[in-house]
Amino acid sequence: MAHSSDPFPGGAGLRTALIVGALALLTLACAGAPEPPPLAPEGSSGTPRPEGQVSYVTAATLANMREAPDVGSAVVAEVLRGHKVVITGPPVGSGYFFGVQGAWAPVWAEGRTGYLFDAFLLPFPAPPEDCADLDTWAAAIGHAGAPTLTSLPCTSRAVIEQYDTFCPTSHRTALRGGGWIETSHGYESGSTTLFLPRVHRDAFWAAARNCFTSQPDMRGRGLPTAPGPADIDAPEATATVEGDEVGWTWAEGCSTWLTVRPEGDGALITYGGGC
């Protein structure tokens, strides 16, 4: 009597079924938790677009839209940086994540509804991926006119037994949506200030910090909460806190400063230096 060498006494059919089952279990193990569902294309089935404030996601890569206003709530969808959403109501709760203060805003995004941390939302386009300074972001928002030149009172200064007269100037350019950017030049000093209305100081910084990528690299850096030595990659770095105006100063041959503060219904950021 011949003996079969097949280890599966049920024959080829049983062997095939076992192999398929093993592969299925392996696939599930490798897959891990299911990915959040992608946003539905605009105009597709889902909740119709409601009335509300159109805002842009300014997170470094993406923001998690959650089912409830809580960081532990289930993720409804991942909303990419630069994506438009509609804020449908007042924010609720509060939180402090990635160095910025904010709350949870109820939002609609292409047929889905949920909550986004509003420190990563602005009513202005997010800085471009290659943002290198405040001027780059202002150009992405869009200029709304030609620069306006302002000449400040001239000053005289003794230079090697002679007098050198210098007249400071300031160029301000209006931006779409009511903001502006201003570049000022003084005697051995200069600065750039960007103002945006209808924004919170922390939300403004959460977006703007992605434009400061050289030394010191400010990406992901939270605003200082107390004055004193600063943990940033710059010589003689010091954190400054004066009421709601916060920032840093450091030495790069001369003095450099970066400050953020509320202004009217919005906020402004100033980056400058001088000797």
C-alpha cells in the first residue's frame, strides 16, 4: 500500500485554504489600525457646505479632524496643510499643543464635519512650503496695492570728525484681507513687520514659525512663557516676555530680535536687527 508524503491529509484543497487563511492573517497584522477616511472630493455626497468663516489649515503637514472636541477623540479625517475648511460655530474647550494655545473649532471640510484645533487655522492662506521669510508669506497672501513710503525725521551722527545724515524710511504694503507688511530701515538697523487681522497671537505664530528655517530654526518652537535664557540655536539667546508681547533676542555680530504680539483685532510679528 502506497503512503502519501502530503502533510495535509485533506489534500490539495485543505492545503490551499490554510495558506490563504495564513496570508489573510498576516495582512491584517501588518496593516495595523485602519487609516482615517480621506476627505470626500468637493461637491460629492456628504453634508452640504454650511455658512461660516473660511479658514486654512496651517499645521506643518496636516491636522486631525476629530469626532469630538478632545485630543483623545476618534480621528474623522486628516486635513492637509493649506486645505480650506469652514468654521461653523464658536470654539469650545481649550488646549496647549505643540507650543501654542488654542481651542476646538467645529468645522466642515468637503462633506465631513468634526473639530480642529484652532491654533492651526487662519483666515489667510498658509505660508508656502518654501517660505523663507515674512515677505514670502505676504506675497502668497497677495499684495493689494503699491508700497507706501514714509520718511521719518532725519538724524545726524558724528562719523570720524564729520557728520553723516541719515533719514530712516518705512515701506508699507497692504495685503488682501486687510493685513499689511512693512519694511523699515534705520541707521545700521532694519526690520520687517507682518500684521494680519482677525487672528489670535498663538495661531499667527504657529503658522509664521514655518518661515524661520535658518539659524535659529524656529519650526515647531512654542512661544516663551517667561523671560530668561532661551533654548534656541543662537548665540546669547534670551526670551523676552512683556505682557502679551513675547519673543527672543540674540547676538549675530549685532543684535537680532523676533517678537509676536496682539494688535487691535489681530496680531503682528516683527523680525529685525541692528548695531
